[in-house]
Amino acid sequence: MIGETKIKLSALCVNGGVDDWFKITFDNWEAGKIHLKSEWRPLMIPVPATPLINAAGVAINSLEELESERKERKQRWQEEQAERAR
């Protein structure tokens, strides 16, 4: 064993997954980092449509769209910052 880290299981299934670096420790000393990337694909189980379920689906789609837009804006901002640094 080279070390250990703790990751919330919920982090693997929000916003489509995780793409992050985590510190590895061994005997309370930093032993390195590990890059963990996951893609969340929930099991699709057919359920009867109700107004509440439809509203939840709309909300989830809206959150996914907002997260996608946030990532695009962050990328553009990083590119602008890199351009200004030149």
C-alpha cells in the first residue's frame, strides 16, 4: 500500500461524475496525488409519468445545462487569462 484517501461516494454521481486530483496520505504524511475521473450514468428505470416526476426531469436537465454552461464559461475565462498573460 502506498497510501490512502477519502472520497465522498456522492461526489462520483453528481454533475455527471468527477474529474479531480486527490491527496494520498500514508501515516498522516502526504504520499502523492491520484487523478480520479468518473462518468455517472444512472440506471434508467421506466416509471409512470406524473407531474412531479416530469418536473424533476426538467429540473435535472436544467441543472445539467447550467453545469455545461459553467464549464464553458470557465474554459473561456481561462483562455482569456492565458491570452492576457502573453
